[in-house]
Amino acid sequence: MAALPDFMGMSDAKLVPARPGIPLMSRDIWLVVHYDLKRSAPVKVVSQRVREIFRTA
């Protein structure tokens, strides 16, 4: 038994999800920005968007 990303499991009809629709795992994701750049407008915009994407995932 192994945890595979969906795209890998879907490519083989012999593989079936162990728990369909239920995430098997989660992990913390850290967004690191250099101190000198954290107040830069472009970096702020990208950082905010990345947070939004991962907050809803």
C-alpha cells in the first residue's frame, strides 16, 4: 500500500482509492520571504494569493 497523488493513481485502472473523497494526509506549508523583500508590493501580492490558494485547498 502506498499514498500516491491522484494523477498517478488515475492512470492505472487497477489502482483504486482507499478512501474516496477523503484526504489521506496533510502537511504544513511554509511561505518564506527574505526580510528585505517582505514589504515589496509585488511580493505582497504574490504572497497573499499563495495564502488564499492554500487556505481553500
